[in-house]
Amino acid sequence: MSITLSALQKQRRDSAANWTAENPTLLAGEIGIESDTGYWKVGDGSTAWTSLAYISGLGAEIPVSRLADGSARQLLQTAANGTDVEWTSNVDIPGTLDVTGAATFDAAVTIQGNLTVNGTTTTIDTQNLIVEDKNVIIGQVTTPTDTTADGGGITLKGTTDKTINWIDATDAWTSSERFSVPTGTAGAPSLTFTGDPNTGIYSPGADQLALATNGTQRLLIDSSGNINIDSNTLYVDATNNRVGVGTSNPGYKLDIGGETAQFPVALRILATAHATSRRAAISLNDDWLILQDSQGNGTKDFGFYSSALTRSVFTIDTSGNVGIGTTSPQAMLSVSDGTVTGEINPYSASSTCFIGTRSNHAVSFQIQASEKARIDTSGRFLVGTSSTSRGDFLQVQADSSGTTNGGSILLRSGKATGTITTGDVLGQIRFSDSSQDIYATIQAVVDGSTGSNDFPSRLVFSTTADGASFPTERMRITQDGAVLIGGGTLDPIGDSASGVLAAGPGANSSALSYYNASATALKIGRGSDGTIIDIFRNQPGAVRVGTISVTTTATAYNTSSDYRLKENVVPLTGAADRLNQLQVRRFNFIADPDITVDGFLAHEAQAVVPECVTGEKDAVDDDGNPVYQGIDQSKLVPLLTAALQEALQKIEDLEGRLTAAGI
């Protein structure tokens, strides 16, 4: 049987200020109410008023059907019928739960609506935070801005804080720790971009990093730091600090390869037009520039310039002309210092390569900055000197540094010693007109077999006769020094070579030999009386032993006879007896059988007057040829004179005797 009791309980009441000022300790279960706020507290017998928590939601009347004792840390709530109250460990709050102080939930808390937590710090002491919804919103304030979001993020506590924060100043997320992501593939990279799942960064293997676009690897960095872009389109060799284009094995700082076209374009620099129209440039050590359109006029020339663009170092214009020191080359190669311009210009129309200066300057040939030859402005070729007052077009001057040699010109054969043969021309000088017709030549010709330290030669001088078209030999100097004029024979007399003069060693064993078949062989003259030929004999020293002298009407053949040249002078006696020993003969020469003459046989006269005959009787040379004797009949004059004097003396003696005898 149920009993319903009606009771009225009066609690302690006072203003909030008085409660705080008095700060009493309520008995366990004693209720204290703030009359001005409507808030109330329930004492525990030990806690002062200001430390007790408020109890809210108490009405003026609490219907109770049966209120038994609850368990520890249970709450009193309205029962499901809405009229009764009950103790519970699970609080079901259909409205808003406003917890002013600290709250502890020992079991699960289910919130059907929204959970709003006001404060500066919310602590969840669990191992896992599970959010079934898709989005977690941080920084949701009344008016969100980048400023209110600055510094927002997630902090994981550890020995040091592990953070992910948004930084407004950098407009980016910042993490205190690194991220570890899957290796990925080219088709599914580990790090991708929104809406593009097959473009991003991945690792194809240990210690490797790659970039992919459209599911294809484009760049690979291997464990050595080498970089490979688009299958060796660009390769960076980190070990040797080299770059390869089209090759994975560059041998130089920049190595471009892989092109198979006949004329591959390995490097192209394309730039938009500048105000001065210079389209592209390459800088070398910040000092030199390689420029396309170096003139700045829209042409496609190519040039090297100083970094200040003040001096042209090297230019190739659109015609292929090369300029060094000039931007306007007028030839295939133009070299200029600003004043003098030298040029090399092949000219196919005349099959000629022109070398020289466009300006009126000489062309100098130098070795170690020392001039060795030049072509002056008058077209003269000067070797060993840079100036001349002579008009000769070839001038060679010896070195002035003390040498005793004069200027020289060397003409060389293309053959070597041992292969060159007699008659081969070693070198020659030709004299011609502008039509290239040859008028005269001087040739050096091999004149015997050559060998080690054996180089026989001759010089041949040729001229062209009137009415002829090519030179004929007129004079030669043989290997042994003989000079042959008019022909090549050494014995013009023995060979009956008319008009040939042979002089020097080997010339028929004579110093001078000349033969003319029908005309005077030798003419000698002078413009006044006197000696026309001096004859000397070295013994030693040059001593005159005879002369041929002329006057206006006569010629004298003189032999030396000065007393100062003689000694042991005695009278010639017995001359008549010796004269009688001379056999005077009549005969003819074999060469002239029809002419009989008076004379002597040389060996017979030699027995009487030895000095009048040269040679020995029956002498022959090394080849067995006769060496004929000769006679100078003038040497018989002294003997004849002495014999005549002896005869005259006898006549005088005889006349004296006859006179004395009166006859």
C-alpha cells in the first residue's frame, strides 16, 4: 500500500555576496540557495561554500514515487515518465549541458546533438579519438580569417612536441617532423597533386627519387646523385661533375650526343628580340660573350665580344665571312686591329686564294714576334729586312747578328740522295714575260751518281735565240769547275766542236780551249800600245815570264831576259860545232801530205839545244795516247848568233892575214 505524504522543507537562503563573504561549511546533504541568482549548492560536511559546485535545474517541487539510496558518483535525473526522479550513472541530456566547472565522466558519454566546449584547453585522456564524420574543423570562430588561423594545427606531445601548424606569414603548413610515405610507382606516385593522381613524386628503389607525369617517369636521381631526365635526354653525372645531353656517359663538362641526323642541331639558343635585336648570347667567365645578331640589326651573324660589348673579338656574318677584331669582314677571313686589316679570301672564279691587306699596309711574316719576311706596299718580297730602296721584287738579306753568310735562296729537289740520278734537275730559275713564255733559264743539274757526301752537279745557263721559242744551253759549269761556253764538250778542239770555249779543270787538260771551224778562233785587243797578254809562272809567287805586246803597227812576243833574273853568265863558245850538229830536214806533216816544209825533228834538236824542245821522245799518256813533242825555234837564235859570231871572227882573222900578206 502506498502512502502519500505532503511536507514543506525550508532551506538556508542568502545573497550570493553574503554566502561568499561568510563562506560557511554546509552539513552533508544540507542545501544552500543564493536568493538573488537562484543557484544552489549541496554540502558534504567538509568543503567550504566557495569550493562547492552549483547544482542547477531544481524546481520548487520534486515529485517522488520512491527515492532510494543511490550508488557512488550517481546523478539524480528525471525519470522517463517525466514526473519521477531517479539515480543514474548514464546521463541522457536531451537539451544543452552547460558545465561551468570541471566535469569527470567515468563511462561512455553519448551526445545526440552538438557538443560545444568553451574554454582555452580541452583535454581528452584516451588512446584513440574516433570521429565517424568525414571532416574535423579547427579554428571555427565567429569570423574565420588567415590571421585567426595563424599557428593553428595539431601537436603530438613527446620528448619534444611534434607539430603541424598553419603559418600565415608563409601561407603554408609547417611540420616539425619529417613524413614517411609509401614508395609508390610511376603510375601511382607517393605524393600527388589534387585531381592528378598519376603525376607526382615516388621512389623506384632504395636511395632513389623520381618524378612522374601522366604515369611515366620523367626524372630519376640515383643513389650516387646522378640525375637522368627523360631517358638520358639530360643526364647529370654527380661523380665527375659532368652533364650529358642524349648520353648517360658524358666525357666532358657538357657532352651532347645521341643525334643520328647527318647535320644534327645539338644545341639551340632561341630568345625573343631585344631592343637592340641581339637574339641570343652565351657568357664565358663573365668576360666574353658569344652573340647571335652581334650587329644588332636583325641579321643572323655570329660573334664573340668583350663583356662590355665594346670590342668585337670574333664575328661570322651571314655570308660565312669570319672577322677577328672587326664586325664587317669583307673576305672569308678578315683580321683587324682597328687600323690594319689583313684578309684571306679564296676566289673560285680565278681558282685563287687571296692573302693580304685591304688597307695600304705591308704583310709581315714573323716567328716568336720577330719579323722574318714581308711583302711591302710596293709588292716587293723582302726576306731578312723590312725596308729597301731598291726596286727588286725579291730581296734576301742575311741575319745581322754577326753571321758572315750573305743572303741565300735554297731550291730543293723532291728526290733524296741515292734516288736522284744524273740529269735530274735540282732547281732552276726561269725568266718569262706576262704570257708565261720562257726566255732564259738557269738550272742546277745532277752531274753524276750521288751518295754519302757525294753530290756532283753542274750549272746550265740557257737563252732563247732570235726566232726560237725555247731556251737552248749556252754555258755550263761542270762538276769539276770547267766552264763550257757554246756547248757541253770538254774538248772542243779534239771534238771539232765549233764555237765552243772550254775553260778550267778538265777542259782538254788545258785552262782554256776554243775551236772555230772556219772563223777566227780568238781575238784580243786593246785601245793603246802596250802589253795585251801577260804570262806568269808561279815559282812560288807570280813572276812574269813573258808578254805579248802591241803597237799601232806591230806585235811583239817577249820572253823574260832581264839580267836580274840570271846568274852564272859566261860567253857561249863552240857554237859553230853545235850548230853543225843540228839536222835540218825537209818533210811533210801527216795531216798535210801535200805540203813539204823545212824544219827539225824535235828529239834531234833536243840533243843539241834541249831548251828549244818540250816533251819527251815517244811519250804516251795513261791511256796510251801519244804525247807529242814541240819545238820553239826561237830558242835556236842564241846558238845561231854565237855560231855566226864565231864565223865572222874567223872571216875577220882571215881578212887580216890576207891583208898582211898583201893579197
